[in-house]
Amino acid sequence: MAEQAGRLDVDALLDTVTPQEFDEWVAYKKLEPDKLDRLRTIITTGLLALCNSWDCKMKPKDLDPILKDEEQAEEVTPEEAIRRMKEVY
């Protein structure tokens, strides 16, 4: 059983899928990212652009301390952030 007492056993879960199914899932997640992750990225980018336009220099790690240094999103100008948000919609 992959889940016991509210905890997920990842190894047991992986034993239920074939390597091909796992590869397909990974490929799908690259093409169709999680909607909540996408929303978080949009909101974070917009908030950082707003703060930076008020001369309050902030970085993505300031809003999400769990981010590792290598995962830290790039810094963008407010104009670039607005252009990217318009592109998404």
C-alpha cells in the first residue's frame, strides 16, 4: 500500500507504475505544469515587479525562503514582468 496513516510511501507508489508510465508522467508535467505553480510564479513575479518599482529591492528568495540558490528565479524589470504576464494571457 502506497499510503499508510496519512503518509505517502513514494517507493511503494513507484513500484505500481512501469518505467515507461513514469517517463510519460514526467514528460506530461514538463508540458503541462501544475496550475498552482504557474499561478504562484505569476503572482510572485508581479509582486516583485511592484516592489522593485517602489525601489524596494526584493528577490524571489525573499518571498519563498525554501527556494535553493540554483532554483532562484531571474530578476526582471517591471516592464519585462508585465510583458511576460501579458504573454501568458
